[in-house]
Amino acid sequence: MQTTGIVRKLDDLGRITIPQNIKRRLNITGGDKLEVFLLSDGVAFKKYSALGENEISRKCCVELRKSTGKLCFVADKEGVIVSGAEDDEGRGLKNKEQMKKVISKGERYNGLSADKSEWITMIPIGEKGSVGGVFVAVHGKQEDASVHTILDYTAAVIGAHEAC
């Protein structure tokens, strides 16, 4: 755990203020939910994402990879939350800007990855205006249009469970 050198006083209601530079670094804004973790010698906070709690997301990604051979993952604005394989984290990082656009606009992306090395499909998860994440599938060197229906269905299943 990294120390910040910042000490805050707990108020009478048990609240503390998170310093602005830490909120910026973790992309936390007013109204965001934080998950609390109990450590052996203290507590830790992490920006909460319902997508990360969604076991169906992981199962969908794993099964989609088994049945189609396509790599896939679920991400939010910060990066990959759930994936079907170890190598998806790097793909999420290099396509982070495109994922942010899909989340903010609530519109699907189907095209080349950021480094133009592979074809990807990004489908927003959630309703327009409240998109919480993106379902990403990697086709390979060229688009495989035969899997678009199953990708749409998988994103819908993940989104429906995320809302629960």
C-alpha cells in the first residue's frame, strides 16, 4: 500500500474528506459510490462498479471465447473489469479512449483497434444516458460479421444482469 502523507480528521458523523488530488487520480467525483474493504490494520476504498460484481459477465466472456474463439471483456471508463482471458487487460488499456467514447455517447463501435492491429466491436452496457460500461469483443485481423448477433445478445444479457 502506498502512503500519501495525508492525515484527515474524522468528523462527529464518521466522515472524512478525500483530497482533490486523490479524487482526480482515481477519477472519483461527487455522487460516485465507493466500495469499502476491511484490511487487517485498516480500511481501503475503491470506486464501485456494479459490472465488477456481475459474475454473469465473467461467465459470458469465458463461454463466448469457448464457443466462438473470440476474446472479449467488460470495461468501464477506468479499464477492464471482467475478462475471459489474461491477455484482455492490455487490449483494454490501448483502446481506453475509444471505450470512453462508446460509454459517453452510448453508441456502438465496430472497427479497427487503436493500434489498427485487430478488428473490435464495442457495445455499450446500459441505457443511453446511463451507460455504465462497454462489452468488447476482439474479432482478430478482420471483422467476423457472423458473430454480431451473439455479441449483441451477450451484451444485452450482461446489461440486464448489471441492472439487477
